[in-house]
Amino acid sequence: MKKLVYAFGIAIVFISCKPEAPIDYAIVSGNIINKGVGELTLNSMDRSFMDTLYVAESGSFVDTLKVKTGTYMLYDGKNLSRVYIDTGNNINISYDATNFANTLTFSGTGSEVSSYLLAKQNKEKEIKDNVGNVFELGEADFKAKYNEIKTASNKILSSTNGLSETYKTKEKRNLNYAYLSKLRVYESYHARYTKTPDFKTSEGFLDEMEGLTFDNEEDLFFSASYKSLVTAHYRKEAETLSKSDSIPTDIAFLKVLGEIDNETIKNKLLFDNAKYGITYTGDLEPFYSAFMNASTNEDHKNEITESYNKLKTVAKGQPSPKFIDYENYAGGTMSLDDLKGKYVYVDVWATWCGPCKAEIPYLKEVEKKYHDKNIEFVSISVDRPKAYDAWRKMVTDEALGGIQLYADNAFQSDFVQSYLIKGIPRFILIDPNGNIVSSNAPRPSDQKLRELFTELKI
């Protein structure tokens, strides 16, 4: 009996000493005043993760998330906030939907970084107030303004309680990268906003960029600003290669990235570019080959191969996937088959998409020029159901022409998925027999569209 008791005691010791499974999730909850039933969306910065958080009638919401550590974007309509999420966090988000900017607060385990990001954002907004467009400032004033922002952000960083020293060290570097990234784009942005296309910054304007290295793996994954600087560096090299070897810039970019010594950085940049770039390239075969020759990550290669095989089904000359019985703003429904016998120029867009709206004036011009030709202009909205009224309102307010359709399941619609559309606007040209002329047709703002129509004798 003693042996039995002893063995039982040993078993209890082993059971009680068994290590607990590590927590691999975070909890995000909150309460929103003046919202009611609805939803929020949470996206990763690189768009590789998206989740919908459902809000109850009381304004409360809660979700358990398995995510990579990092900063995420939380959207509630036009309201946007950055949320830093790590495993083990239990973050609570509260605000008044009618006064978002002044009432947003974070609390709970792991909320300190999100609170810091909010304070930093608010301070930058305060510093920029009454300045107008900061990119219209002269060189000295522009630098002074962003130096002020960097200094103020560093002060907030050092004074925020609860931040780890590791985070503070990396974020301090990030603040400098953010400053440098603004300097890098100043010339082009200043030229655009001041309508001085020949503007060039003075000698020495970018001297602070000297000494910047492009092989810091830790910073690449932590800092979006650093990643943008690294990407811009290699894009500049790609432009040189494109001109010297007479190859498309997107393929030249893959070749340049393939020469990076750091395997992790090389594969990260290759994949981040290719997973969207392959859906836009005008040279599918060379693009795919360049990626496969450059990447050494088998998971990445498998995913890009999957996209490649899918895109081959919507190559030039292939029968186009069909949209069926999409709601027509003018009444009733419409399918692609209803338009057989004519060329069909399809614009996939949404009311929230800035670049989509920027194409509207050009699309109207093209529609007007070809209104009596053998072509139909079809705009397909991929707005989600909650934006349905916004879609109808924009069609009315903007007097949108052509055929205005509403997709049956937003981005998850079969037509959209078949074309592997991951970004909008996207333009597609289909011939009178229902076959694909181009799954990545030129935009209305591009003169190449008129040249294509002329070539096809439309």
C-alpha cells in the first residue's frame, strides 16, 4: 500500500511539474459608444492578415487572434488606429464613434505600445496643424518640421511607462528611419504638389542618408520606414539595370533582389514584391522565371507557383471567367454573356479606393470618345455590403457612366478570384467572343489604352 501511495505521489509531482503550453494568441476586446451592431477590420501592415471583429448592439467586441508580433491597422469606417499586438496580450480598445480622435484609449496587458503609437500620432498631427501640405514647404522648413516631429516622438518614447528596453531601442532607430524616408520622397512630392516638375533638391539635402546600410534584418521586420528605404535603394538599382539590359523594371527588380547576400532579406523582399507583382506584370513567364531563379524559400516558391498556374488560365486568348447576374445600378442584373459581340473594358473598383477614384475623370473621357464604338465600359464595385449605399450614392453623385455593376461577394466574388485580383483598380479587356485580350489592361489615364484600342480597330 505504501508503494502505491508513493507511486501516486510521484505521478502527481510529474503532472504538476509539466510545463504549461506557451500562449500563442492575443485577445483584443473593447467597447464602442454610439456605434451599435457593426464590424471592425484588422489588417497587418503588409496586408497578409485580415480579420473582421464583430460589434454587438451594446458596442462591445472581443476576438482571440493568432498573429505575428507587430503593428496592425484597425478600421472602423473612416476611423483608423494602429494597434501593436504580441502573443499574450489582452488589449482593450474604447472610444466614442462620434468623436473617435478625442476619445480613443487603450488599456490592458500589452497596451503600452499602442498607447505610445497613438500619442506619437497625435503629436505629429499637432505639429503639422496650420502648416497645410507639409511637402509644399521649402527645404529648410521641411527638414525643421520633421526634425521637430522626430524629437517630440523620442521624448514620448522615453517617457512612456511599460515599454521594454528592446522595443525602445528598435523604435528609436525607426524614428530616424521615418525621418530619412520623408527626406527621400521630398523632391518628387514637392515637385508634384507645387506643380514644379523640374524641381530638384539642393546639393547636400540627402547627406543624412550617407552611411545608411541595407542589410539590417531586425530593422527590416520591425520598421516599415526602414523597409521602404531598403526597397527604394534596390528599385533605383533596378531602374539602371532595366535601361542597360532593356528589360521590364519589375523583372529587373527581381534580378537585383536576387543578388542580395542576406538570404532572409532577399527572400522577404522577393516574396513581398512577387505575391502582388505577379498579378500585375505584363510579362508573366519572365516574371515567374526571374522569381524562381532568385528565391531560395521553398514555401514562397510554392505559393508563387500556385498563383502562376492560376494566372495562366487568364492569359491572353483564354476564355474569360464570367460574372453572372450582377446587380445593375440602372436596374435588373447583368452577366458577361449579355455583352457578347462587343469588346468589354472592365474596371474593378471600390468607393474607398483613392487610386480608383483618381481614374474616374479619365474613364469618363474614354467612354465619351468611344461611346458609339463596338465596346462597352463596365465598372464592377467590390464594395462590401456595408458600403452598398455608398456605392449607389457615388454612382449618382459622380454621374458615373458606362454600365455600373455591384459584385455578388466583394473581393471573394468568383470573377474577382478567378483573375487573382489582390489590388484595385484593375482593368481587364475582353474581346467580342468572350476571350481575354488583357487581364491587366492599361488604365484610362494611360495613353497606351488608346493605342491598344487603335491596334484592335475599336
